[in-house]
Amino acid sequence: MRIHRSCTLTDAIALYLDDCLSRGQSSLTITNKRWILDGFKHWCAVAGVTHAHQLRGSALEAYRRSLVTHRGRRDSPLAPGTIRNRLTVVVLLCQALYRRRLIRVDPTVDFVLPRLPRRLPRGILSVREIEVICTQSQRRGIRGIRDRALVEVLYATGIRRIELSRLDLPDVDLEVGTVVVRRGKGGHDRRVPMHARACRLVHHYLREVRPALECDESGQALFLSNYGTRISRSTLSRKIGQSIRRSGALVSGACSVFRHSAATHMLDHGADIRYMQEFLGHADISTTQIYTHVSQRELRAVYARTHPL
């Protein structure tokens, strides 16, 4: 097996990212991988690893230790999920280089990624709290109509923040009550239902607010910012987070809070987990099963029937 020993780590990373792009991975995924691998390349340079063939299992273990001992602002360590994410990208890089014969030995053979403890979704709003948030959002003038529509769509469809930002006008069928989520996680499209109240509020926004915000840069974007451009993910986080805090709910977070709440409430009312997997756009049902541990309705019923006290 011939090894190209002259391939620098910089060239190897560029080759890997080009391969990811050619396989249809999203621009956001590529951007995240590039950022992680730039950090890995910087660490390698300090460690004296400048070429692809120098990558060894010992280097990966040393990199793992550096992530564990790293301290950021306020002397805070990296979260376990962040460490695993960065290591996963590096592992995928090494495996791709081995397949392309740019390295002789796969350094990931004996390298075990750290296991993550199962974490339940934090921040589940009650139905009453969601009603308070929806009602107060609309009190803030013409833009409040848009803000309420945002909250209603998040809760009605359970879509992710980036999926909400990407919605275009043709993606929403208000007569049938469906939303087409395009390029969801993993690049997959899916169609999810949206209840009548959310449809009415989106229609109200489209009739009364969007024309007032529209500009040359609006394009087909469903939800517009105050400047007429497609509403960004950061703006969504800020607005939704403010709405939650103003309501007095003792829950931290923003857009994902409504996704977690919708899933939990539907399971509480008997939704089948296979349906919920499709509704949430999960590739693996084990991800959906996390919500069965949050849903407490059946557990409380069994507890009431069986506990001696």
C-alpha cells in the first residue's frame, strides 16, 4: 500500500472537507467541522504533527487529554458533549485519510470515544405557561403579531430553530395545516402537521405584518426580521428567550424549550413514539426515547395505584 508521506495536515483536512461537501453534507456541518479541525491542526502544530502520516493513536489520546484539561473563560472546562463532538470529527478525519491511503495505520482502531451520560431535556413548560407566553407576545405592537406567530409555530410543529429560520412561503400550507421542513438534520425533508390556531396566527402575520416588513432582500422567507431580511437563528434565540423570561416561567433556554415541551405534552397524551420520531425528525428512535423519561403521566398513574402511601 503506497502512502503519500508528503501530504500536509492542512492539505489532508481540505481534502476531507471537500469530500464531505461532495457527499451532500450541509454548509453548516462543513463550517462546524472546519472550525473544529482548525483547532485540532493548531494543537497538532504545537505537538510537532504537521503531516497526515504522523497521526497516531497516541496523538489522539494526547489531544483528548488536552480537551479534558482545557479551561476557557472564567476557568470553565469544556462540556462532555463538546469534547465528544470535537473528538468525533477528528476520528472521522483519520478514518477518511486511512481509506484514501494517506496514512498507513488507522489511529482510531483502539481509540474509544467518551460515553455521554443520558441527559433529560431541560426546561419543559406547562401548557398554561405556554399560553401566557403566547398571549403576552402579541401585546407588543405590530411586531408582536410576528413574535406570537413564531412561538405558535415552534410549539405546534416542534421544529428546530434552524428549521424555523429556513421556512419559505411555499413550505406552509395553511389550508391543510402542514409545514414542510426542508434540509432538516441529516439533510432530510419531512412534512409535519400544524394545528388550526397556529395557522390562523401565521395567516394574520402574512396579511398584516409581513407586507410592512418586506424589502428587496426578503425573498421567499416566511418570517422576516425588523429589517425585512430572513430572521436569523440568533434573533430567534433572543426573542424567544426574552418571551420566556417575561412570562415569569422558571425555565432557561429559548427555541428548544418549545420543541421539548411539545414532544413531552404529546407523549403525555398518548402519542406513539414512532410517530414522534417522524414528527421531531430523529434519525434514531433512541433519541426520541429520551422524551419517554420526561413524560410523567403514566408513571404518576402507576405510582398512585401501587405505592403503599
